[in-house]
Amino acid sequence: QDSSVLIWFLSKGGVLILTTWLSQAAVEEQTSVILLILKVLCHLPLHKASPENMSAILQSVNGLRFYRTSDISNRAKGLLSRWTKLFAKIQAMKKQNRNNSQIDSQ
């Protein structure tokens, strides 16, 4: 719950570790591990992750959309939907900040 610890985890490559674990768990059909990692991903401030790390985890989670267990596929779809909304909101805020900066400079 401590955001500074979560950001530290992201900065030290934690997303890539989770991506590796998630991929291995999917291959080995370890549903309890997959569900746990998906739960962890819900709490990480992934908007602070590097684009490369974010791309890797997005690909892994996207691959779970069609997993044989509906609980996992539904959680993966929900997580992707949540991230889409979050990143759209962040992009809108960045655009608004750029517009405000342009107005201020004029």
C-alpha cells in the first residue's frame, strides 16, 4: 500500500519479474499463481513503469484473455480494460497540461 515502495519495485524491474512468472505460470497451468499475480498487478502504479516493461506485461496479460479458466480470462480482460481507461485519462491530463502551458506562455 506504500506508493514509494511500489514505485521502487517498478524501478528495480519488478514488472519484468512478474511478467516472467506470469508467463511460466500460464505455460504450467498454475492457476493459483496466475490469479495471485493478476491481483498484484491491480495494485501496482503501472503508469509509472517504463514503456518497455509495460509492453511486456500488457502482452502477457493480453494472452490470458482466452485462458481456459473463465475466472482468469475475465480478470485479464478486466485488468486490460482498467489499464486502458487509466492510460486514456493520463493522456488526457497530459494534453490538458500542454494546452495550459501554451496558454500561459502566450
